[in-house]
Amino acid sequence: MIISVHNGVTRMPEWRMAEPVDFELANNEHIAIVGPNASGKSMLVDILTGSHPLLMQDVKYDFSPHTSRLTSDNIKYITFRDTYGGDNDRTYYLQQRWNQMEIDDSTPTVAQVLEEAYLRAGEDTEDRRTFKEHLYDMFNLRFLLDKYIILLSSGELRKLQLCRVLMTAPRVLIMDNPFIGLDKETRQQLRELLETISTERALQIILVLAKDEDIPKFITHVVPVRNRVVLPKVTRAEYFKTATLSAKSTLTAEAKQEIINLPYRSDEYNTQEVVRMNNVSIRYGARTILDQLNWTVCNGEKWALSGQNGAGKSTLLSLVCADNPQSYACDIVLFDQQRGHGESIWDIKKHIGYVSPEMHRAYNRDMPAIRIVASGLKDSVGLYVKPTEQDYTICRKWMRIFRIEDLAERTFLKLSSGEQRMVLLARAFVKDPELLILDEPLHGLDAERGELVKDIIDTFCQRKNKTLIMVTHYKENLPKCITNSIYLKRHE
């Protein structure tokens, strides 16, 4: 057995599963750990990697044929948060990606990060060089090699993290939701790459997944996790014989009516054009992100925004949300007001509800979830003004609608990634915005929570004076209310 745990109980009570853990990974096995959000999947992985030590025993490892016995050399774990930058999160802030002034001699490029990982991983052999070149081609990384890492999109960051880890040739590779944030072409390429290296190299793969449909064909076994209980390992075929489709989670009639009956504010913008961009171009050095884009979003329209990784989707949204300094040099009209003609960033933001991978990454403050939701009323990352009791009443209402009211006093960084995303979604809705901007809102959510969120979006958008722009790489994640679509192509 490469990894073996029998009757495992963690030393610290807060890390314990509901029952002792039994888990085995054998040679030639590739495992999917599956279960809904907050079921205990990440807690299991922390046991397997040694991050949560066991009581009275240790996890047993056999990494042969690798000569190193160090767990850190043999097991590489790409967590959910790693896709948003990983190493630099302590100094990251929401608008950093679009601020060229933050780039200095200490800011690495993609090429520097990958070359450092390659050199540290072992001897420079022809086989390793060939594999490296194959990874560069598969992930289309040659186009990104001169790009600073703080300028990467969330999808590009995921490619970088995957490539960097794969070049270290681990014995066991564990990945948390590896396909989210990747465009359709790259998702298929990744599946094919993982299948190839799983057969050609001494590498066992463990995928941590929230949805059954994400389980690739090369997976041999499935370990279900439910309510912090690790269930017995079964073959992939056995799992799908007994697996049942999750019941769709929809809003109750009462919750729908509660949203529809929300009172309209006296200070709302009631404009014909919510967004108008005239020949908008965004460039970073010699790199063109948007080139003479013309786009108009009218009041009440619901737009699906799609495109390849790095095509400029998040950059486009940063112009609308006033997070990108270049927006003031562009011909952009928001709510019938020309940008740069006296309005403040806060005048704009108070009419926009927003969630994105960049926002998820920026929230690294371990404060109670209800205070995260309340920060949406103040348009801040963090909370610097004490909410009123009326504010908290509004927050509790939206947390109840998103079915996370039981998380109100739990701190953000101790929540699962799916729970964190639901908190940030409640934050986007809490001020009842006229413009809702949702950048990959269903990232990391299980099927049931994903259906609930789509139902909330559809219900919210039935109201007057509500406009939606939503980014996703999955067509099935789009709500029914979508009326228009735009596709961005990447500039090579």
C-alpha cells in the first residue's frame, strides 16, 4: 500500500471525522474522493498528507520505487485556494491584478516560477525536458511565459499550479476540484494528460470532487465522504451502479416570494443603458487583453460572458466594477454616467453586487461569516464600520435564503471552500443591487448547492430594474433567465 490508514483518529478534536478513518491507496489505483460541500473531504486529505496527525499511530507510507521517504517530496497537494495564487496570498488585495505599479524586480514571471520548480525537482534529463515541453504545449503556457504571475487570470493560475507540481514528479498527486476555472478545451486536455501520465509514470492520482459528473474515466476507485464519515472504497463502476442523482435543491415558495417582494430603494438607478463600452482597449506592455471592444448592456438584460482562459473576461468586469485603473482612460458609460466625470468608485459600487475568484482569494480574514456578508453593504473587503442591528437582520435574511444561517458565527477561513463561496454570494446579494456581476459563482459548489444558487439568481432577476452579467465555462451552470451572450477570444 502506498498510503494506509486504519481506525485513524486525529489528535486534535476539532480535526476529527465523525468516525475513525479507514483508507488505502494501492499501486495502480487512482481515487476520486467525492462528497457534498462541508462533508469532510479536505479533512480526510489533511490526514493523508500528515497535516492532521493521528492519535497513537501514524499514517503508513510506501513510496517505492521513489528513493526519497519524505512525505513532502512524494505527496503534492493542490488545494482549492492554490488556484487563486497560493504563495502570495498574504500580500494580495482585490485590485492588485490590474495595478501595474505593483510590479517590481521581485515580481516573478511565469517562466521564472516554472524554471525554478523544474530545477529544484531533480536532474536535468532528456526525459524531464521532453515532459516539461509537453506540459508547456498542453497548457498553452508559451504564450504566458513572460507574463507576471500577479496578472494571471484564475484559469491561468490553475494551469501554472498544475504544471509546476507535475514537473516535480510526485509519487502521489492530490488535486482539489482540478477542472474548475478551466475552459472546455483545457479541461479535456487535462483529463487526457492525467490519464496519460497515470499509465506512463509511477504516479497515483487522487482527485477531490464535489460532483459525480467530474469523475474522469481513468479513475479506478471512488471513496465517498458524507457527514464527515469516510465510506468504504469501491470501484468506479460499482459507485456509478449505486449512485443516485442528487435531488435538485430549489427555493421554497416562501423564499421566492421573500425575494420578489423586496422593496425597491429610492436611490436606485433607473437607466436605459447600464453599461456601454466604446472601442475599449486594455494593454499591459506589449500584451493586448481587450482590443477596441464595443459592448452595450441595457437595463433588464441578463448576459452570459464566456471565452478562453486569459481572454479578458475578468479584466472586462474589473472595468465595470471600477477596480481597474485603466477604466478611467477608456470610453465607458455606467448607469448613463460617463466614467471619469466626477463620480467616485463608491458611487458606482453601491449599485453593483459582485463575486469572483479574485474576491474569494482576497478574503483571507478569519472573521465571522455574518460580518463577511455585512461587508457587502459597505463595499469593502473586510469590515471597518460596525453594522447596525438592521444591517444584521438583512444579512440573516440572505444567509437564510442561501441556507447558510447556521454558519453566521463561524469564522470564514474555517469554512469549506463551498461554504465560503456561498457566504460571498450572500454578500453580493445583500444590498439588493441593480447590477449583479457573477464571475464563476458556482466554483466548487456541489450539485445541490449549484441548483439552489441558480434558482436564487433566476428569482432575483424576475424583479424590475435588475441586470445580470455572469461568467462561466460550463453552459449547464447558466440560469434560465439568460437573454444575451458574448464570447471573448484570447489575443495571441
